[in-house]
Amino acid sequence: MRFTVRAATKDDCKEISRMIKELAVYEKMSDQVKISHEELERDGFCQNPFFECLVAEVPEEQKSTEGFTVVGYALYFYTYSTWKGRAVYLEDLYVMPEFRGNGIGTGLLCKVAEVGKKKQCVRLQLSVLDWNTPTRDFYAAKGGQDLTVTEGWHAIRFDGQSLDSLVHEAPTD
Amino acid sequence: MMDFSIRPANVEDCKDIARMIRDLAEYEEMSDLVKITQRDLEQDGFSKNPFYHGIIAEVSDQHRSQDGHTKIGYALYFYSYSSWIGRAIYMEDLYVMQEFRGNGIGKALMSKVAQLGLAAGCNQLNFTVLDWNKSSMDFYFSHGCFNITTKLGYHCMRCEGEALENLAQP
């Protein structure tokens, strides 16, 4: 199947938002999606964007059953390791089910790695749900290491009320 | 209670940040993994599009450390993004020199990161902790966070070195 991978534009945000929701359904957390294409447009295409995005497109004659030609995306941002330096974090990688098995996911992943390399990033990081065996296998096959298993790293979060409480206890300037 | 202040890091702080990064790595039993230099920190944190931001905890000269340091803690963070909830903040490092612990400095640094994040419109503060690091886990959980690895099953994955080079082939 022919496909291209290109940088997303502001106009792609509606499609990206659609696919974000599809990915959340796959991850069994569809009620967790709180942002829409408007936030994506604001946060990804401003002066200092919070993220960058790539989209995978197929030609019109291969469009999806519902008529979409944008069939996959990768959303990522730059991070920093105080041990190794510049890194890139892959927040989302998604290909619509009917387009899987054609190398599109790999194409998107490799493009993110290439973009990161140009910025001298030495790591590509992401997180995967423990039950998601096909995805874990996909990344393991590409040389990804599971740091939770091998080194014991756990991801911790403050949000909602716990985040507000923390803020209220911040020292005054 | 010891007097201390917290302020944004500037480029002159990079020498002390590099020192404390190595101290923290030693505490985490991974000191041989630190490849970054003071110069990397200067370039990556204080250019037009910085890769990170830092805050420093300082004490007055009369409270300086046994080795003569007044910069005795730091937090290093950057902005991230959740495709579900939008803007977020990631705390890469939080560290207070051992002799200054127990004075609320770590808590103050973390709260400051949370405050800066909220001011920038962030809805989450995320970071990672090693599973054996009980004192750090206890510290964080006492302030109301939750473990998304044990509760939701998220595993942290990484590609680097040769595997990353292979991926990056055009």
C-alpha cells in the first residue's frame, strides 16, 4: 500500500483529534479524552509548541471505508535526561485498524526517530500498557527496552485535587 | 526550621546543577550513566528554545554545606503533552543534598514546579521513581500523587544507542 508521512499542519487537527479518540477506545480509556482539535491547534502550532505531530496519508483511491485519507499519526515532544541530554518522547503512535500491517506504524516511528536525530536526541521514550502485548512486541522488536521491568522505573502523577493541593503549598516569591 | 529560598536557575548555576546531578545519580546507584556535562546543560537549558527549565534551592552563606555550597537543591522540569488532557509538566529531577533534608526543601521545590505548571495551563505533573526507592515513594505518596504503573499498568519504554540509530535510518 502506498502511503506518505509528513509533518501535520493546523488543518490536520480535526483528523488527529478523531484518531486520538480511536486510540483511547483501543486503550479502553475513551472517557479520559478531555481535549479537542481546538487545544491541539492552540498548543501544537503556537510560538513555542508543546508538541509536534506527523500524519500518515494514503491516496484518495485507498481512502478508508468512511472516506478518510489521513490514516495514522505520531505525536511527540522533546524532553531532557539529566544523564544523557536531549531526548524525544513519543506520546501517541496510531494507525487505523484497516490500514495496519502495511508498515505505516513503522514508517511513523522511524520518522520520529529521524526528526529526533536531527535535533541530536539520544533517546526515544514512550509508555505502553502492560496488557497491550502486540504493541509491547512491536517496540521490543525495534530494540525498545521495558525500563519498568528491567530497572524498576514507575510513572507517578499528580493531577486534579492532588495537583491543586501541591500548588497551594508552593513557597511565595 | 532552616531558611532557604527558591529561584529560577540561570546559566551560572549549571556547574552546581551538574554537581548535584552526579550526586543524585550516585544515590540512584547509576552514577556511571551520567554522560552530560556542564556545557551541555548551559547549551540545552539557556538557548532560544530550551529543552528544560530549572529551579534552585539556596541557603545563606552561614548555612552553607560542609563542602562550602550554598546551592543545595534543585528541580529540573520541562513541558510535555497528553493527547487526552493537553498541557502537562514533567519533573525530570528533584534533589536536595543529604545534609539539608528534613527541612521542607524538597516539598517546596516540588510545589514550585506544580505552581509553574499550573500557571502555564498544565493539568498534570508527571515523573518517575525507582521501585526500590521507598523513601522517595513515601515522600511523593504522602502528598497525594498516584502510581500509574501499578494502578493503570503503564510501562516506561526506551530506545537508544544502536536500536535508535537503526530506527533513524531514512
